[in-house]
Amino acid sequence: MIAASAALSAIPSGLRDPLLKEYGTIVQNFLEQRWLPSELHGGRFSEIVYTILDGQAKKSYAAAPSKPADFVAACRALEKNKLPHVPHSFQILIPRMLPALYDVRNNRNVGHVGGDVDPNHMDAVAVLSMSNWIMGELVRVYHNLTTAQAQQLVDALVEVRLPAVWTGDDGVKRVLETSLKLHEEILLLAAVSMPDVTSEQLIEWIEYGDDKYVMRTIRALHKKRLIEFTEKTHKVRILPPGTKAIEQLIRKKNLTGIL
């Protein structure tokens, strides 16, 4: 499967690289439950996306992201791009979504002092959801993919990194927190391996000493719907309930500050 970054290769690196970085930061901060940075980067993300949409319509991209003096008005102006090469989502859907994403930073006590709501999980979920959808749409349009294919690439785009998990140059991962139980290690490694990891890799990384017991634990987590395990391909993918369990584990064990 083509990498999501390659699927966005039509976007100049001066915009593509900041886009990937900001999106990755939003996902990373969300998993670590750092709501304020997650929301703040949503504002930066929206500015980059605006610059990309503006460049796509003009068929001439800016060298770097720019912030319009009036962001809402600038996004409304994108709706006037009724051109054959401008997709509906680039003209209507995303331009109408960006001001809401941007406004979380400006008026929810994130970008400056004086907002009426403190940074919280609810706002961070909104930022993550909108950013995720926009990334999927960018990938879909720029690489002519179906929505499902685009989402698969977006899922593969960001590999969450936590201080509790060390990654070697050869791709080997080790859980550094020695107090975790086997099923917690499996969930954590699955969570930081996007879009999936094989059971063979988990056995190698965990070094438990009883491969059959590791496999029984993987199947038990699958039965509980914390992970999706495919027997035919041996692939393990974290599921939403598993992600929730990881969020709680990170908070309980303070896994963001182990180093």
C-alpha cells in the first residue's frame, strides 16, 4: 500500500511537511491527553490546509503556510472557486469546517487568555475528528482513492510515539515500563504501531518466553474487542475500546513521563 505521505506528493513539500507534522502532533497530544497542545495545533493545521486549498484552486501553491488577516472571510472566498478542477469538498465542505476548527483555538481558552472554556477532552475530540476527516479527504482527492482507502492511508500516516516505548533503527519496539502486565504491553505496542502489527512482531518485541500464552492473550483481547486480530494474516490492530483503555493506562501509569 502506498504511504499517505506519498499520496500527498502533489502538494509541495513546503506545505506537505508542515501538514504532516501538525496532524501527527494533534494525534500524539490527544493520546497523551494533553488537550491544550492538541487544540492549539488544530489552529495551525487549519491555516496550512487553507493555504493548500487556496493554492490548489489557483494552480499555484505558496512556498509556505500563511495566515490570512481575516481567516473566516478567506475561507468563505474559497467557496467562490467554482472551477472544474476544484472538488466540492475543497470548495464547500472543508472551507466551512476550517473556521470551526480554527475557532477552538481562538475562543476556547486555548490560543490566548480570556476564552470562556478551559481546554478539555470534548474540544480535543472535535479537533481530532475534524482534522482526521480533512486529512482523509486530502488523501482521497490528491490520489484519487475511495474514502475507505484514504482512511486506511491516514491511519498509517501517524505512528504514535510515547517515552514508554523505545523504537530501534531496525523497527524493533520495547516497552520500557516493566510493571505492565502482558495484555497491557500488547495493547500499548498495538497502539503505537500504525496501522497494524503482526503477532510475530509482538512476540519478538515482548520476549515473554511463552509464545502460546502470548497468542492466547492476543485472542482474548480480540474477543473483548480491544484489538482486531486476523488469524489469516496475523495482523493486530487497535480498536476504539482498546484506545480508550490505553488512554486510561497512560494516565494511571504516567507513561508520558517515564524517561
